[in-house]
Amino acid sequence: MPKKLLLVILLGLVLCGPAALADGDFYPGGPWGTRINSLPYTISAPGAYYLGGNLSYTGGNGITIASDHVTLDLMGYTITGPGIANNGIYMNGRKNVEIRNGTISGWECGIYEEGAAGVGHRIINVRVEGNKIRGMYLRGDGHLIKGCRATGGGNGLHIESAGAITGCQVNNSSNSGIIINLTGLISGNVVIGPGGAGTISGIYSGSTSLVLGNEVTDAPTGISCKDGPNNIIGNSVTANSGQIGITVSTTQPTLLDQNTVMGNGTHYQGITSGVTVVRNNAG
């Protein structure tokens, strides 16, 4: 084979190989690292871990992450719990943990970071289904939940302090669908509420967050930002009879811009002269 042709082929293999495919959000999948074949399992050292198949456990937490700087790839498999208690994946004050690519079902909480010192977790492309109290609950700061899906249970996706929840879908959570209690970004999500009236929110932001480009349908309150200043921009909400589309703080400066609220419920609540900046909204 001519040397020039061989060089071209080798260059093509390099450019199309795993290093190139791993650019951006594309993930080649592995498997890399330590294989997890049974539950319960404790991760006690930094590194990469992956599931070897569908796993279930009824006696406690499924996987405990007891180390910082861990990547856990569920490899498309499911971790199934007893349906009444314990956590699918449990952490307490960990740093820089990434969990991705699979399903967690039938626990009290699917993914639980208990410690307020938790920092910088990334939860990507994970489905939490039928977990009793919460799909995901992360205390601490700087977390990212991206491209995930929460179905049923109590709260869907919840960051207790600061972080971002983007590109997710939440269906029929009996409590709030998406929550960030402090500063963060809630963007590009789709939330389908449980119906009915009341104080349950499709999306709840405590203060100083950007709530951008989300779609909320059939939640008792579509978007609730009544406890602090927020920028609420470009969202679409359907408020049926007895429901509220978007509610804001009556005392903290809030921007409402380019939102659309439809339906025969209350479209906007809490708008206060001199406090709320309102422009280019519909409904």
C-alpha cells in the first residue's frame, strides 16, 4: 500500500476514533473502569465504574458513593429497589460525581446527595421512575441535571442550593416537578403536572434564578417564583380551571418577559407595580 494512502487511512481512524467521538456531549459508552455485578455496592475510591446488567436490592441503599471524583455509567441498565425505602444511589458530602445513562426505579429516592457540602455533581441522561419521595435530590452547590426524565413519585428533580436543570422531562410528580431553591438555571424543560388545583408547582425557583424556555402543562401552579427575585423569560404555560400559570414575588424585583400563558385558569399572579417588570408577554 502506498505510504501516502496509509497515512490518510491512519489519520481518518484517529479523527473518527473514541477521542474524537467523545467531544461535546457524545459519550462512546465504554465500558471503562470497574464493573458492578451485584448490589449493595460501595464505591470507595476515585475512578470509573459501570453496571454489568440490571440489578436489584431490597435491604438498603443500592449503590453508595463514598469517594470524590467518581464517574458511574449505568450502561443503559436499571437499578430496582423495594418500592418503599432507601436510595438507589446515595452520597453524603461528595465532590465531582457523574452519573449517567440508565434507569433508577422503585426507591424512596432515586439519587440522593444528603450532605450540604456536596459539590459539582453531574447527572446526565438518567431516568428516575416510580420512586416514592423524590426522583433526584441533590444538596450542596454547583450541580447539573441534564437530559433526564422523572416519572411519578413526589418531587421530580430537586437541587437544594445552586445549580442547573436543563433539557429534562418530568411527568406526573405528586409534588413539585423541578426545584432549585437558590441561584441557578432552569432551562428547556418539559413538565406535565398531576392536574388539579393547589400549591404544587410544575417549576419552583426560590431566588435569583433564570427560568428560561420551559413548557409546563396541567400543574396546579405552572411556574412559582414567589419567594425571591427571578428572571422568567420565554416560557409556555397552560393553566386550566383553578390553576395558576405563573406566580411571582410581590416584594422582590422580578422580570417577566416573552412568556405565554394559555387556558381558563389564572394566568399571572403577584404582579406588583414598581416591583415586577412586565414586557412582551401573552395571555
